[in-house]
Amino acid sequence: MQRGCKEFPVADACQTSLLSCVSVRVGRHSPPPPLPSSPFQTDPRDDTPGCTVEAQGFRDAADRLAAAGAVVIGVSPDSTASHDAFKAKYGLNFPLVSDVDDAKPMLSAYGVWQLRKKFGKEFMGVSRSTFVIDGAGAVAREWLSVVVDGHVEEVVSYVESL
């Protein structure tokens, strides 16, 4: 493993880890290994309404994404046990990465581990976002602070246009 990188557990039988090393911006290389035109989505928490709708949308778009040569990778601060249960409950067909380290290095590298505010209380949490990683391993497009309605279709259409 490269010096300064962190290995992340993945709730998927086909993959065992991803690496995160750098700060990510459009046009710069992304922490996960390069996957051709692949959506990389971050969600606040497994099995919550918004995360579930978005995950089901990416699940249902798997054939379209595969035809475009893309795969989805989901990342959240939930444990692999939580991810396994979430995948089984909703029949999710893509890997979910667990960034459970207190510093949240992968989520922080993407700039989505942020100070949040809800009901007047401040806390650290994930800003729902999606990044498309191109075949060279660079971030081709990002959607920050995503609103779930219509988002998956927008991402899939973008990937299909590449």
C-alpha cells in the first residue's frame, strides 16, 4: 500500500478494499482505483429514506450503467455489517464501502464529511454527493449536496453521454 493511504473495507464479495490518499476535485485523480466512467456516490446512512431511494435507483439502473461500461460504488460511515444488511434487504447490486475511521479519510478527501446542522444542533455528517470517475481515474463530474428526486437519472444520462 502507498505511504499515506488508507485501506477501506468493502461490503462486496468481489472487492476487498479501496484506497484513499488525496484531496479530490474535478479533473484530479480520485482515491478509488480507476473504473471507466463510474459513479461514486456518498450517502449519510444506510436504510434511511433518501439513501434507500437513491440506492434502489442505482440498483435499477445497473443494466444501463453496465452498457456504458460503468459500475456504482457507494460510500458511507456505516459498518460493513450495516452495509451487508442494507444490500440484502434491498437487493443492492453494487459494492458499499465503509469509512468507519474517526477521521473519515475517504469522505474527507471528497469533501463530503462536513459540519451539518439539524434541529439547531451541529454535528459532523455526510453531504449526499456523487462523483463520476473517468477511465483515467480523474473526477469527471461531481454533484454536491444532492436532492434525491431525479438524481440517479441525471447521473446515468451523463454516464451514457460519455
